[in-house]
Amino acid sequence: MTDGKYINEDLKRERENPPFDLEALAVAIYGKEMYPKLNKLQRLFAKNENLDLRHTWSCDNKTRYILACRIAEELAHLARKHNLLDDPELVGALQVMVGEEMFLLLHLTMFMCTLEAMCNEEQAKHWMPLARDFRILGTYAQTELSHGSNVSRLETEAVFDEETDEFVLNTPSLTARKWWVGGLAKSCTHCILMARLKIKGKDWGVHPFILQVRDLNDHKSLPGVTLLHIGQKIGYQGVDNGSLHLKNVRIPRKNLLMRFCEVDRDGTYRTTRSRKLLYSTLTFTRKQIIRSAGAHLSRSIVVAIRYSAVRRQFASPGDVDGAEQQVLNYSTTQRTLLPLLGMSIAFIQTGQWTDELYQAFKAEADRDVFDKLEEVHLVTSCLKAYMTLAAAEGIEQCRRACGGHGYLQASGVSLHLVSYLPQVTYEGDFVILSLQAGRLLLKVVGNRMAGNIPSGALTSSVRHLYTFDFDSVSEVAVVTKEDLLSFNWMIKAFEKRACVLVYMTAQRFSSLGGPSSASAFEAIKVDLTKMTVAHAQLLVVRNCLSSLEQLQREGQQPVQRVLECLFRSLALAWLDDHLAEFLTAKAADVESHTLIKETLADACAEARKTAVLVADSFGHSDNFLNSALGRYDGDVYRALFDSTKLDSLNQQDVSESYKLYIQYILHPERKTARPKL
Amino acid sequence: MTDGKYINEDLKRERENPPFDLEALAVAIYGKEMYPKLNKLQRLFAKNENLDLRHTWSCDNKTRYILACRIAEELAHLARKHNLLDDPELVGALQVMVGEEMFLLLHLTMFMCTLEAMCNEEQAKHWMPLARDFRILGTYAQTELSHGSNVSRLETEAVFDEETDEFVLNTPSLTARKWWVGGLAKSCTHCILMARLKIKGKDWGVHPFILQVRDLNDHKSLPGVTLLHIGQKIGYQGVDNGSLHLKNVRIPRKNLLMRFCEVDRDGTYRTTRSRKLLYSTLTFTRKQIIRSAGAHLSRSIVVAIRYSAVRRQFASPGDVDGAEQQVLNYSTTQRTLLPLLGMSIAFIQTGQWTDELYQAFKAEADRDVFDKLEEVHLVTSCLKAYMTLAAAEGIEQCRRACGGHGYLQASGVSLHLVSYLPQVTYEGDFVILSLQAGRLLLKVVGNRMAGNIPSGALTSSVRHLYTFDFDSVSEVAVVTKEDLLSFNWMIKAFEKRACVLVYMTAQRFSSLGGPSSASAFEAIKVDLTKMTVAHAQLLVVRNCLSSLEQLQREGQQPVQRVLECLFRSLALAWLDDHLAEFLTAKAADVESHTLIKETLADACAEARKTAVLVADSFGHSDNFLNSALGRYDGDVYRALFDSTKLDSLNQQDVSESYKLYIQYILHPERKTARPKL
């Protein structure tokens, strides 16, 4: 991982005598199919000095954007050379693994996927090869200055002009300007434009168009197109989020993406395929976000664990020689970091499971079969909402666990945090997606009450809601230590908690007037968010169990033991954090609180023993971690010191600030008259 | 607040017919003594164009530091002109209200307060006038590269040289370099240096020295002194955090600050006063942080509330005309924002209470009476730990409540967040202070068990631990709606929860071996953090009640009503968030969950009605809010659009990124050979 000879003594000790094979753990984390592919990418990126991200520790935002374009160029180069785009799985992986955000990633995901989903055959034949070979660079323009989640209110319009066989594009007001479009300010040449289709005065609603915004030869913005950078953000500075103003821009009729509908030469509008397919793009993007949540979190947790092994603070009271102890030995640190380590792995695996669910849906949808639509919509809404929030909060926990240095950009974790934060918001924020997921969960209750059990329901993610035994609510479960160590008990407990939340909410909803009452829905919204969290955690815990069962079947006991301990610390931490819900559901008894905390502390202490080895197993390169604190060699203080050499303020002893301002604080008499600033 | 004529229609409506007097509420929030002073500052700062902070939306970090020095100069100018330093209360207030971080604030707080606390009379006479008139600019240098919280392990040393009557200062290793010292890189001329005092080979431990680091005339760093900027952080860019390396730097003996001890000409070390007084600086800084937590949070909540009143999204299902509704009408938004609005006010008031406690302690301590030391140490540790965490999390909630735009620097809230985050860590992070607070709470149990009730205990903040009725633990309180509406019930519930946590932990601690066992202490650390949160929330809820009682006595019913509703939403939100602890303590029954959630939703809905008016009452100027979204006039989209004009990427249509990199992605053939980057 590093070429130097130095390895910090504590890390060396942590790495002695691993009780499991590191590569076997990596295979278990990433899956047998993915591991070799990922490993190939990891090795390709690790030694590439064009992918060294340390400039992000010190450069200004504009330079960071420009250097992100350098990385984009390198990535395009690698993609061409190694045919990276041939494998769609690799595309998702490289998006995380390159470690920096840039317009090219939006081209590879949002733009190309929308083309794939929305073009008819002829259009696909024209546009896809151009996009795959980077001969056009695209992005996806939907959000407007005052219109985000409520797509139906978008203002941008495409009016069909029969005379010229063109659409005339306009953003008719200040608030209609496209806003936030990644890569649109200065980088992309094309975009998918979401706009209201209007024909002969009739509004057909929002449709996707393809629009060229910059000249392919000299990159100048085209007539009628005004592109602006929307300004600085607290992170994500590699991407130039753009604003787009359109004034009577004309595009040919065939630039309407026509997989679902067609507009004829005479302006006749015709639907050709089910609009349900439109969900597949939406779901695709959410699925990608879900897939990457664990990887993002793992980047920060690896830093926090390695640094907590290197960093020493306070002697333990009983220690005779008085040496300060590793921060990783603190029970408080363990309570924070070990569940997050388990969460990283559980999220990566849950991401893979979601991917499989999505692929199965997609395969059917391409044949216009939509049986799995509701299930995939529920799972992706619910997991996108919860996992991004949990990952963002987890990254912040990791940052704080690094103490004061966690605030430095050179720590890496602070940069991970501010770059990850938008994922919590975009593509449906926690509340909006919770409401969608919650509605679907309520619908299940309706189905069951009506005696309507759809086919597949009993093997779906909501099977517990169909099989839930209402009589069990009156029995309080008295929790034993054995229960807490059993994953089967844990799943029953998480199911019971999830069921009771859903059924109580359904009851309240119905008593307040049900679906026909706006105020009833308003009154249960907060409950819907709690149902979403409970459902998401249940899905993750179920994935933990299947992963352990598989390792058991494969005779991978050493790996199974280490994962079991991590997953237990995660499940117990959730049980502890949300105990009131488990108590209300009578899935646990009030007296169990202490037992839960003790069992959790034991699981964390056990998991701590191999924490550095597990962190190593992710295979994250120093390039990817981009952290002075999380380096493989643990030479953290030297790295922090070296990082100061890059800083612009260190280029001179006396700063301009003195000449311009500070001297007049110290010597006000030097300023004969205060000039107007 | 703004000079323009435009006021957003929704805000106009929210401001119609206020059911209370806005100034009366402001007086209630800030206190009768503070309000006129604050109001004076608010007016002084609001119209000052040198205190316009909008450059922080777009400038690079180095420029931001330099412009923070411009603000510092303006502040020094105002301080001289209006004698702002004469009133110590104003100093604390202006620190928050100037809205940007800068070295001068460290001069005014850490540096001057340490001088005041640590100088003997002669030293004070020399240094204080220089500092007060900004003829020297100082900071406080304690933390080292690998030494933060554990002060006793600092490596920097001051060796007494009898021959020359000087101390010889050295940072003997890489990790001994002072690190993180605010303002030390490029701004300050002096610092308080914490270093090990060594005389004739004997190590007397860490002591404060005053050290000049830069020339007063030309600002060059002095011989033997190496100053570096430690690098970029994700926020707080107005401050140049520095590193200091010392090589055989000599300072006269009298530069040891000698209030507590003296070193004679012949090297004799003598303690002159109780070292307990040293706690007063530590406590002072924590108290200042506590005092400002509510104000910081209020800055973000004002933005979030105003923007949620202006921003519209989705029509409500029952609405006939289909207009999108104000986001503030969502029950989910209300559940997030209204408790935080209550929290801002409760934190401001709790800060004032802490201040009074501190002043009483300080007055006694100056006479070498330390009866209140333990109480003040407990209260400040506990509240610093909890309130900074809660405020930081609250600010992030406000940021998320602003949707996607909350991520823009122009939103203000994103900048508030990243600038506030270090407060959670510095001056003792959550865990370290929790352990200190927790230990003191356990000590109370020991006192009571030993039948030892110290004087003042029954009026102190831990009185509930002395009077707690153990028999009550076996009775489960069945909660009624009336209970939840009563603040007296609420305080009993918070007391019971806090007591049970402490007594259960004490029991566990003792069963594991008690104070003599290191592993026993390790085992209860997590519990100590939970005890700290419970104790802190109890203190805040008690402050809410006294505030309401005072308004009652004063016949201020309209203001009382609005605060009661906000405080209720806060207390109920805490009850909801931590319900498991209340259930375990039998302070509530398992069946009460739904009732709590409903009562909370009602309180939030009621508080929503006057939310914009309450937000206005804080008196925050647009300068201070520094937010396109939180402007008084609600002209948010125009402001966002205008903000793009400042951005450096918008100065040209085709960016350098195209010439340097993007063109080679589009046209790889233009690059005949890939040059090494």
C-alpha cells in the first residue's frame, strides 16, 4: 500500500497473527463476482499518480474543479485503454473508487442511463456510441431554481413548432432556470433536458429531450443558451453545478426521447409503451446511491480505526508504566466505531442485494412486466432514505472520533463528510422518500385486511407484514443473553418492531379519516419516517443473517466469526438506539436495557481485536483514503506536518493580511484617514 | 432589516397580527439586562457594510482569511470608538454577532482572560493595557501535534537558565510542535505558551508563559520561532490556525505568569495561591461556549424557518386550487424545526443561568473560596458536552430542512454548520467532558450513601440525586395528556430518568470493582455519556420552567404562551427521542408512546403559527444571517441568482478546464503524446 519502510509499531502489532484470511474476508464483503473486478480497479487506481487526491487538502475551489477535470481525463483514458465501460458493474464501482466527484461520473451514470432508458432504437443507435466514446459529454437537467422534488411543477417548456418541425425551448421565468445540474456550468456539451411538452396549446407534461449546450469544437455555449455556475458549496467542489437559461432555443423533433411516446410530424402525440418504465431510471439512480453508501462509509471508518489505533491519549488508571493508551481501547470509541465498521459491510452487502432485486425487476420491465415495480420502489425508496442518512451520520461520527485533527482537510474524513452530504438530499430526501415508502407499507396493511395477498408477497421484503401474528403483541418478550446473541431472535425482534409501527400507524390513519383525508395523512407523516427506518434496518439485519448463513454453508468459519461479531455490534447498537420502539412493540422488556448495553459492549470489545485487520481487508489504497490520519503505514504526524508545505499561506513569513489590515489594528496612527473599503 | 421595498407575500402574511409584542419576546429571550446591550450591538453591526459577510459565499480560503482580518480591523475600530471592551458581557456577545471567526476573537477571549487569570499584579499592570488597546495581539498555545486533551503530557519545555535569569524554550520533537493555535500562523504577535517548567533538572509540570512571536513593527517572526499555517479546514477559514516550533528561544524569568507560583532569581519554585484557581480559565472558556450555543443555533433556525415559510412544494391532497403548500406546513418539517426553535431560546437562557453560576463561583474564587468549584465544573462540563453536540446536530437539521439549496454556501446554513463543528471538539470533546461530568455525578451517589450531604447540595443542580425517592422506581407512572402538558410533571420525569441512570450506573460500577478498578471505569464510560445527556437536558428543562414562571409573575401572558408552546415541543421531542430511558426509569409507561407523539405534534403545530414572528424576535440582521435563503424580505430566488455573479467560474464562458483537460477527453487525437502531468 505504501512504498516506504516505516510502519507504526501499534499498527504492526494489530496486524500480527490474523485469525482469518484477509482476502477471504474481502471476498465475503464484496461478493465472489465483484471482488476480482473491484480488486483489479483498486490495483489500477492505487499506483496511479494522476489519481493522487492530496491537492484537495489545500487548493482553492476553482483549482479543485480544474484538477477534477484532470482526473476525469485520466479516467476517460483508462476507460478507453482498459475497456472499463464494457462491464456496467465496474462503472458503479469506479464512481466511488476514484475518490473525487466530477462531471464525467454524471455522464457515465445519469446521462448514459437515461439515454439507454429513454431513447427509441434509432435514437440509441445515434447517441449511445457517441456517449460511450466520450465524443459528447452529457448530464441530466431536471431541477429548477424553485422546483426540486415536485417534478410535475417544472416550468421549462418545449413548444412544438409544426412549421419547422422543431421544439422551441424556453425557461420562462427566474425560478424556471435549471439549477444544480452537475457538470453543466463549464464541462458538458449535452444534457437531457426535462421540460413540459406543449403541442398546439396542450400541455402533455414533463418529457425528456436531448439538448446540445456547447460547441463540440471550441466549447463555446450555443446561441440562446446561458450557462452559469451556481456558486460555491461546502463540498463536492470537483463538480461545476450549473444553471441553464434557454431563450427560444430550437431543437429538431427527434430530440424528444421517444421510447415511451412519439410526436408525429403533424404534432400527434402517441404513447407507445407503459410509462411505468420511467420508474426504472429513478429507481436505477437510487439503487446506485444505495450500492455506494457502504463503500463511502467504509472510507471514513478505515481512517478512524487506523488513526484510533495509532493515537494514544491518557494512561489507563491501573497502568504502572503510565504509557498513554490507544484510543481504540476506549469503550466509548468502540461503541462508536465498531457498529459503524459492521454497518459499512452490512450496507455493502445490502447494496448488492438491492442490485439483484433491481436487475430482476429490470429484466421483467424490459418485457413490459411490472410485477416487481412496487417491491423495488419500496426497497429503493426506503433504503435510499435511511442508508444515506446513516452513512452521513456515520462519517461525521468517524470525523469526530479523529479528535481535533478530523477537522483538517488533510484528515480526509472531513472531506468525505462534506462531499457525501448532498447524497442525503438529492434524488429524494429522507422525508420525501420515507413518505413514499411509508405509503407502500400502509398499502400492505390494506391488502392484508382485504384478504388480498398478492403473488410473491410471502417471499417479498414485506412478508413479515403478511404473516405477523397479532396475538403476539400482547406478550412481552423477556430478553435473555442467549436471545441477544442469536440472529434469528434479532430478526424476529426487528420484524415485530417494524410490524407494530406499521399497524399502529395504519390504525391511527384510519381513525383520523384514512386516505380521503389530507389532514390524516399529514398527521401520520412523522410515523411514516419511523416506519421507514424500522423497515430499512430490518432489511439490513436480514442481509446480515443471510451473509452469515452462506459463510456457514461454505465452511468459512474464521470469516464468519469476525463478521458475526461486527454484525452483532451493529444490530445491538440499533436495538439500543431505538429501544423505545422495541419496548412499545413488546419485542423486548423494560428490564432488558442493561443486558442489551452489556452485550453490546462485549460485542464491540471482541470486534475491536481484529478491527485494524478488517479495515485493511477493504483494500482501500492511500490514494482513495486521501488521509494523513488513515495511511496504511500509520506515519500520521509526519504526514500532517508535510501537508503544511502545500498551503498557500506558508509561502511567505509576513502575510498580506498584515500590510492591509493587521498593522492598522496594532498601529492605528499609521492610518491617517480610514479610506472607504 | 432591509432597505428594499419587496417583502415576500407569505412572510407578510406570517407577520400579520402578532399575538405578542416582538420586543417583549426579545427581552424574555435575552434577559432584561442583556437585551438593551445586545440590541445596541445588533444595530451597530446591521448597517455596517464592512461587516457584510457575503464574500464568504464565493471567495477562496486565503482571501477569506484576509477579509476576516479586515473585519477584525473594523471590530478593533468599533471597540476603540464605542468602548466596547468596557463591558465584558458585550465581548462575549460580539464574538457571536460579528458572524465570522477571526484571530481577534481569540485575543479578546482566550488571551486576555488567561492574562487576567494568570498574571500577578505587576504583570497584569504591564500586559493588560497593551492587550486592551490592541498594541499586542495574542492567542493561547497549548495543544501540540500529538497532545490535545491530556495536558500533562505536553512536551514543549521551558528550562530555567540561572546564569542569564531566563527560560530557554524548545519544542523538542516533531510531535511537540504547537498545533491548532488560532491566529498564530500569520496574525498574532504574542501567545500564552503552555510549557513544562524545568529548573535544575526538576520538572514542575505545565505552566503558562507569555511569549512574543512576531516583531511589533514589521510583523516578521522572531529568531528561533518558526510559525506555520497548519492547513485548510472544512470551515473556520477566517482563522489562521498555526503551528509553532521553538529552538532555544530565550524569555526573561518574569514572562512566567506568576499568579499561582513564583520562581526566584536563584531558581526556587514557590506556590503562592491555590492551583484550583486554574480551573477558572478552563471553566470560563467552557462557559463562553455554552453561552453562545443558543445564539449559533438561532442563526440557522431563523434561516430554516423563514425559508420554509417562503418555499412551496407539492399541493396538499385535499386542496382544490392545487397551489403548492408552504414547507413549514408539513408536520415533518414542524417536528424538526419547532423543537429546535425552542431549543435555541432554552439554550440562550441556560447559557445566562450558567453565566450567573460562574460569576458567583468566580467572585468566591477570587477570595480563595472554592465551595462552588465542583458544581461549576459539573455544570460547565456537562452543558459544554451536550449543548455543542445538540447545537451542531440542530444546525445540520436546519441545513437539511432547506433542501438542496442548503448545501450552497449562499444558504448561510452550510457555512454555519462547518464553522460551528469545531466547537463540539475543542475545549474538551463530548466524551472527555462526559466522563468528567459523569464521575462527579457518581460522586454524589457516594456522598449520599455515606450520609454526607454537603452544604448547598439541596439547592444545587444535583439536588434531585440527594432527594430521590428510591421506592418510586418500582412504580410505573401512567402518563396522561395533562401530565404531558404540565412542566412540573415534565421536570419530575426528567429528574427520575436522570436519577435512575446515575444510580444504576453507580450500582454497576460498584459491582464491577468500583473506583479502584480500571476495567470497571472503562465498562461504565458509555453510561457516563448517557448520564451527561440526561443531566444536561434536565438543567435545560428546569431553566425553561423558571423562565415561564417569571413571565407568569410579570403578567407577560402573551409571551409566556408562545414560549410555553415552544418549550413544550422541545421537552416532548426529548422525551420522544430518549423514551427508552424514561421507560426504563418507569417515569413513563410503555403505552404512552402514541400519546407523547400526538401531544408533540400538537405542540409543534401550535408553535408553527408564530414561528416566523419568533424568528424575527431574535433581531438577527441580514448581515449576521449571511444567507440568501433567510433574508428578512424573503426574496430568496433573486438572491440566489445574484450570488452567482460573484463566482470566479462565471468570469468566462469557456473555462481553462476545457483547454487543459476536457478537450482531450472529447478529442483524444488532439493530444499526440500524453505528457507526464
